[in-house]
Amino acid sequence: MSASSSQPSVPVLTIDGPSGSGKGTISAAVATTLGWHLLDSGAIYRAVGYAASMAGVDLSDAAAVTRCAQAARIVFRAARDGGQTRVIVNGFDATDEIRTETCGAAASAIAAIPAVRNALFERQRAFRKAPGLVADGRDMGTVVFSDAPCKVFLTASAEERAKRRYKQLKEKGLSVTLATLLREIEARDERDATRKVAPLKPARDAVVIDTTALSIAEVVARVLAIARAAMPALDG
Ligand code: C5P
């Protein structure tokens, strides 16, 4: 795994944590404030899960899923009106499809295959471009950008994360129950934390923030303070 496509001198702020910890919202807000690029690595795993499902590939067939991971064309297209970034998978706009619980479960299943993670390694490193990158995921601080100068790990109780997800899905008009979401979140946490390769855990040098009782604005302020303390050049 060479680092040839990445630029080691460019600063990276990694934001890892379990689903529903607020990573996506916080990472986007911090990237906007800093004027940095954003890598939503979960969207890449979701896009591969989607591509494999669309191709009718059995998700337990490691070799076939790995071929999908290598071949999938995944493009993040910024919305012209400043709205949600579109995720284009093999030419199809899959922005909404990849956010479903089915796609989340598919992503979590294929993410446990070591060859899939290897296939996506350089693709993720290529997002490291000036003036800086906010990288959101599970193993940004431990594996993909282990040399990042600043690492944050967000947590929240499973109940709070299920409630946040419930609210999001209800707002989209989807019919779900809190109990089902809680069960799904716990199952996904268990799979992500116990897999052999790149399990979900804070990097040794990460600052852990429990967001259970914090507002989005409070978490963003804390992450920015941590980033500024770790990278004094940000103030210059
Ligand atoms: O963050 P998000 O919920 O979109 O990620 C979907 C799934 O992709 C996670 O449950 C996890 O299994 C996998 N993933 C991963 N490594 C990352 C990002 C996501 O294994 N860096």
C-alpha cells in the first residue's frame, strides 16, 4: 500500500466513531469552517455495497465483492446550490439509496473483508489535498491517515444514537420503530468493533468526545478548539 497518491504534508483532521455519533454532521461543519476538503469514507463503503447489490453479487463472496470495490466508479458531486453532495455510483445518482438501513448493513458486511479495505485504501488517501482534509469514518485515525496531526473520536450512547437516526428517518417520511433501529445500531456496532481488520476503536492519540448530552454546535466548537490546539498554523 503506497502513499504515492497522497500528500503527507497536507494536514488531516480525522473524525471517527460509531454510526449516529454525529460524525457526518460535525465533519461537514468543521470542513466548511476550515475551508478544507471532506472525505465521507462511510459513503464509499456504502457505494461499494450498493454497486455489489446492483450487480447481483453475493455479499459473502469476498473475491467478487473485491472486484466490485476495485471497479466501482464513485464520484462525489458538489450540489450547485450548496445542498447535499450527490454520490454517483457507476453513473447512477445513488445519494438516497446508499443512506438506507439496507445499504448500511451491506456496507458493514463488505467492510469486514480485508481485500475490500485494501482496494479502497488509496482511493481514500487521494482525498488528502491542500489546504487540508477532514476525514470521517471508522479507521481514519487508526489506519488510513494514521499520521494525521489531529484525531477525534466521537461517541454517544446507543439509545441516543438510535433516537437521532429515528428523527432523521421520520423527517424523510420513512416508517421505522425506535426499537428496531436500536437493535440494528447495536448489531452494526458489534460487527464493526469485533471485525479482525481495522475494527472500530479510537486511535491511541485521539481525543474522545462523548456527544450524548451535547448539541451539534457544542461538538463543532470542541473539535475546532482541539484542531487549533494541535495545529497552531490554523490560527496564523
Ligand atoms: O459511516 P457510515 O454509517 O456511513 O458507514 C457505513 C459502514 O461502512 C459502517 O457501518 C462500517 O461498517 C463501514 N465503514 C468502515 N470504515 C470506514 C467507514 C465506514 O468500515 N472508514
